[in-house]
Amino acid sequence: MRNHAWALLCKLKPDPLAVLIDKDRGVRRLLRSILESQGYRVFEAESGATGLAVAAERKPDVIILELALPDREGLAVLQDLREWSNAPVLVLSEQDSSPAKVAALDAGASDYMIKPFDSAELLARLRVLQRPLPHQPDGPLLIEGDLVANLTTHEITFGGRAVSLTPKEEALFHVLGRYAGKVVTRAHLLRSIWGLHGEEKTHDLQVLVSQLRKKLEPHGAELFIRTEGHLGYRLFLAAQPAPALLPVGGE
């Protein structure tokens, strides 16, 4: 048993990347000190919108999230994050009620700790969250012809060769891939990729879609991104029949 546990621990990345989303600068400084002493690379955000943007850019191995944020509820941040990321999220909050814990776990949190916290327990929980599970299959997979997209690891290959995407291109592809064949509204994409103030990024979204289309052009016979009027975009799979125009996102 000891050897098995040690083997799992050895598989953890030697320099994991953590994103801290907390409005309290003092808490962020304390967490940075604890994590950097263990070899973590640390990025901070004081709001939900900034946290989502940093997570999309940095692709963290783990996220530590406070529920009480200055711009929006932590639960909403969790829900947006889960649209395109499976990174483990440890909620670290002063809210100690059972309903708060249940709501956070239901919204996508991987674990929940209450402030004030013990640093040794925090580090142990982070190790558990990053530990690979034995016999866990890869996936979910989006497979169309020679293209295989792993929606968990964000790895995309075509004919066995990797398709290189930027972090935001990956985030866009992940949301479209999750709802492949359905229209995803612009508002939903903006919120998922850029957070609460994403409505200001309409032009950026158009540029991002254009960039992703160019990278998918060599595989256009298999899949492509279709613009659906003013509603949004749809990842069109060649093998799928055209679906009803029912948008995801409700906007």
C-alpha cells in the first residue's frame, strides 16, 4: 500500500501551477508563501473575472477559490469555469455552513476548506486533488474522422498529429466541443472565456473564432465552426445531421 501511494505521489508535476482567486491580499500572500515553499508557481486574482481570465491563460493544475468576491458570487465563477476547464478547484472560504459546502460541491468544486486553515492540511488536500486516479479512462472524447479531441486534457490530434492551440483557442474549442452540433450563444462564449465583463470582448471573440477556423481549415471536411446569424456559433460535425436551431446559453 505504501509503495502504491508513493508511486501515485511521484506522478505529480514537480512544479504545479496554482491560481489563487481571493479578494483578501493578506490571504493571497499567505497562500503564496505556503505554496511557493513547496515548488508551486503561483498567480493571483482579486476578482472572479480576473480569476477566469488568468485561469484561461495559464491553464493551472489547481485553483484555490474564495466564494465571497467583489464582482460576483464564487458559485457563478465555478459554473463558468466548468464550461471549459476540469482543473481541480479547492474552495477556501469563511462560509462554514453545510448548505454553502453542498452548493459549492454541486457547482463543480473538487473540495472545500474553511478559513482559518492549517497549512499542512491544505497542502495535503492539494496533493490529493492533483493525484491521478488509477484506471481512470481518458475523456470525454470528441471523435470525428481522424480528429480526436480530449475534452479533459484539451489535447487535440488529427491523424495522430497534435493540433497546436493557444489557451484561449482551447477554451473556445472546449465550449463548442462540449455542445457539438448545437448553437452556443455569443453571450455564453464571452462569459465562459472572459468572465463577468466578457460582453466587452465581442471583437476579441470574432478574432478568436477566425484564428481557430484557420487552424481547423486543414480538417474542414471533418468539422468546422459555423456562424449562426446573430445568435452565436456552432461546431459543425460533418457526420451529424443539421440540428434544430436551439441555442445554448439562453441569451
